[in-house]
Amino acid sequence: MSGIPTLPIELVEQIIDHLRGECRTLVSCALTHKSWYSRATMVLYTAIYIQSRAGYDVLRRRRFTGIGTSASISATQSLFSLTEELSFDESEKRAATHQPKDSLPGPTNPQFVYDVLPTFAGFPFPKLRHLTLRSRDVEHPSNRTRPSFNVPLLLSTTFSSVRSLVLDGQVFDTLRDFVRIICALPRLEELDTGNRHVIRRHTPSLVVTPTTGSQLSLHRLHVGRLICLDLDPGAIALLKWLLDTQTVRAQTLQVLKMTGVYRLSDTNAGSLYDTLSDVLKHLGPSLRHLDVEIRECEGVGLVLTHSIGLETLVLRVQANLGRFQWVPGRSNRANVILPILATLVTPYLRRLDLVVELIVLPDCHDEDVNLCAEQMDWSPFNSIIARAKWDGLEEVIVKLSCLVHRTGQHTSWELLKGEIRSRMERLLWHTRGILRIVYDTVEDLEQSPTHLNSRE
């Protein structure tokens, strides 16, 4: 490097520190100069992101390098002792390449949890805080039996320091197996169940024991879609189980997100909201952030009366244009926002997000969209705004997105955006200067088939 201006090593190390997660770049740095090697290697093993089978094989070889040689084992352990984040996530790779041949063990084999985790049996990660196991989708589950080893016991010894777990796209025999994986992490505080899991068989009511949640004290929870092959709604059973854990009994939960509601039947959606309302009642003022999908259902629906400590509320609504006319501000069955806001009484609310996703179906024509725009009436919100005790409200964000089936429908969406804006500007929130309207990019459903709304 003679003749080239050099930077102080302290500055080089700060630059390398900012490359966390950039594996290829860090490997290049380690090979650039001997003075860079130590720092680049340390940062490389601080956050390990595996997105392909090749990457998994490299990590596996490193794990088993020098078995029987104390010096090699010590060197390997010293590297993994630096790891703070470990992620097996092939979703980005498969989304970009659509080639499952280089996939991790999971997506082509539903027993992802049982295949990957045993690689690290008896190999502790003392500094590990974040663990991610995510597949892009779940294939049809096989009839393969579970392995004989105890995966929950493996988790409790190898990943005992984990505080945050992301578990997505996995297959479990019963909901109890799913719960035992979660409860095996003694220090778990944040749980994200992702977007989709498959539960093979019906699970009776879970009895809370030390291995099924008696000591579980979560601070943040995302409950995603749990597909039960016997049509038993897994999310409802999971919420009922949560009621008997320390998370609810000791009121430790501060952030709760519920997704996957759009795909439930009306009856199951009503049962889920009843159970969720019961959870919110027992949590009381401890909950600070609530993010939930809302849809029309049978029964009372979601009740927020007891959530007096809420600081942020996100309500997500999805509507199909063409199947029926959805009018969010009118007093009819399709109106799902007003009744919920009417139950909310909290002086601590700082931010309210209304996320509206409109799906323009193939049978929807321009005149249908025009009619929806003409009928859309947000004025009933003013009565709630006037009487609601939300004295601390600082920001209201309305996020609008539209999914279309054909290019010609984009023009109708532009018309609908203008109508929505003109009508929402009549709200008291706009007068007070706290309303902000955000438009997401229009997506073409022919290119994004996963957005299609099919209910189970």
C-alpha cells in the first residue's frame, strides 16, 4: 500500500463497524490487509445472515471444523461467542431468483426448525440476542415424523441468551409444539410469529406449565397467520393460551400486532376479536402500541375500552371494489372503523394510523369506482373526533394503497385518490393540522398474486 494515503486504523475500524451484516464486503476487508483482518472477522461473526444453502453449508463446516482438536474447537467457539444476531432467512433470495435449488433445508422440507437448529447442539452463543428462522412460503407438509431429539431442550441450552425471536414459514404437528419452541427461550422478550405457519393437527386447550409459558414474559408480540389443516383457527387458540401466561397476568406486554385476520371467515374473525378484546382487558394500561387488521365480522368486534395506556394505534382495513361497495364512514355492516374508535378512551394517544388497502377486482369497472368515490363519506368521524378524549393526539396518518388487476384501472385509482383527499380535508383532524394522507405505490396483482384475498 506504499504511495497510497492511509487512514488511521481507528478510523478504518469505525468504517468496518458500519458494515455489519454485509458479509461479502467484510470478507473482502479481512483479505485486504492484515491490520484489517481482526476487526473485519469480529464484525463478520457479530451478525450472521444465511440466505442460501451454500451459506448454510459454510456455517455448518465452520461449526464442525476440527472436531477432536481442542485448539480448533476453541478458535471456532471464540468466533461464535461474538455473535449477537443469527438469521436463517431465504425469503429475499427466493423472491429475487425464484430458484429453490439453492434453498435452505426448510422451504423444500417443512421440518425447518428440526433440520437447522441441531447443527448447533451443545454449541452455546453467549452473546446472541436475535434469532431468525424464516422461509418464504410453506410447502405442503409431508408425513415425515419428528426427529427423536428434544429441540426445545436444545434451544434452552444453546440459545439461552436470545431476547428476540422471529419464527416464520414453519410446520408443526400441533400448536403445543409451536408453543414449546417459544417457551424454550428463558429470556425471550420479543416474539414475531411472522406471516404464516402450518399446524397439522387440532390442539386442545393448552395447559400452561413451565414448558408451555408459565414464565413467559413478552414485551413485544406479533401474532401472524397460523394455518391449521383441520380448519381450527390457530391464532384464537394462541391468544387463549396467552391469557394464562405471565405476559398477560403480569401485564408485561407493551407492543401487540395482529395480522392474518383478512383470511378468516366472518365467524372466526368475530371469535378472534372477542378473544383479543379479553386479552386487552387483562393487559389494561400496560399496552402502549396496538397494530391490528380490522374487517367486518359477526358479533361485537374489537373493544378498546380497557386500553387506556395506548400511545399508538394502527388499524388496517382491506376492501374489494367490485364485489361490494365499501364506504368507511357510513353506518352499515362494512363500516368497521367507527365502532372501534368509539370504544377508545385514552389521554395518552399520540398517533393514530388508518391503513386502507383497496383491491380493484377484475369485474370492477370505472363506473363502480366512480360510484364508490361519490358515496364515500368520512363526515361521521367528526362526531367521534369532537367527543373523544384524545387530548394528546399529535398525528393522524391515513395510508391508502390500491392493488389493481389491469393497467386501465390506474386512472380510476387517481380519481378515487382525489375524491378521498377532498372529503378527508373536511375532517376536524385536518382543521387542527394533524392529518397527513400518504399514498402507496399502485401494485399490479398480475405481478403480485400473493395479495389476492382468499378466506379460509
